[in-house]
Amino acid sequence: MFKRIAIIVTAAAAVGTMFGAGTALAAPGVPLGGGSGIVIDDQVECTLTTIGHDNAGRLVGITAGHCGDAGAAVKSEAAMNAGVVGHFVRSNHNLDYAVIEFDAGKVVPINRVGNTTITGVGNPAMFPNIVCKEGRTSGNTCGLAYGDIFGTNAETWSQMCVIEGDSGAPVVIGSTLVGMVNAYLLAACIGPEVGTNFNAILGDVNAVGGAGAGYRPI
């Protein structure tokens, strides 16, 4: 019933990526932020939820867990010629989030992508909040939040348009990050969107420790 919404890149696209890999990107690096398109292992296209630093000063990001597993290589969709800019550290498939450690020498973290600015992290959306997301496929869309309708303490449902490739897109109220996009029910942009609450993600990241613990957005 649920449609996870990563895009598997076609072989033709992968070939195009290889042919375009000969030009080096000039400094200062690749800008990435919540809402940026990312390509995992030259096969899967998803959206970065947020970028910032952990308590060890590492440059880390969050995206959907079904986009890749530990060790997967990450490129910027907008700057494929820059090559690999980070790697998945781990994925939690229960909460469907993943932690990415970025190469700070190759990436410039930004807090605004498209029409979405992230200035902080907040509590989950509840009915009748209006939530918005920034996805690499469908851009900026908004809709009514239904809240945690099954009492999971981990997810929020909303009537917000999402399409394949929007997996991991940041869900915000104003400029406050409250969740990520993970799936839709039955049909893109028609069925409800289901996402993981960001405070549930942070709680798990901090409990596990290591890369991502103490995360704070830029």
C-alpha cells in the first residue's frame, strides 16, 4: 500500500553520469541543504532532509533510510561532476532515516534550498497545522497535517503532494524542521503523505551515538 519514493536511476542516466565525470568542480565546493537532490551509488535519487554538524564537529546530513545503506556513496544531483561528496554512515529501516557524513572539503552547507529555509528543529506537526516540503522532484508543496493518526510517536500524516525522488524531503512549519518525507499511500499527490518526525530521528541518532549524535542544523 505504501509507496516508498526513491527513484532508481536508469542505465542511460548512469552512463551519462560517467561521461560527465571528467570536469573537476572549482572551489569553494558543492552547496547542499535540506531540499537538495542527491544521488546514491549512481543508482538512486533522493532528497537531503537537512545538513549540519554533530557534537564531534563532523559535517553530517539526514535523508530517508530506504535510499541507501551504510557505505553508500553520495553525489550532488546538481553537481555530479564533483564526484562523491559523502557516504552513508548507517540506515535505520524502522524509522526510515539514514545518516550521511559529508566531506567538509567538498561541500558548502546551506540552510535555504528553493522556497524552504531551515533555521531550527521543532515538535511534530499536528492537525490542523499546514506543513510544507522541498523535494528534488516536485519542489515546494504544502498541505494539511493530520498528525500522528495511529499514535506511533514517530510519524505524521499529511495531505501534501509528494512524488518519487522526494524521499527524505524536509517537512517544515515556517522555517522549523519537523519531519521528513518517507512515503505516500496508493497514488502520488493524491494519497496521503507519511513521514518520520524529526525529533524521533534525533532521539534515535543520539541514543546510537557516533556520527550524527548531537546533530544541529546550520
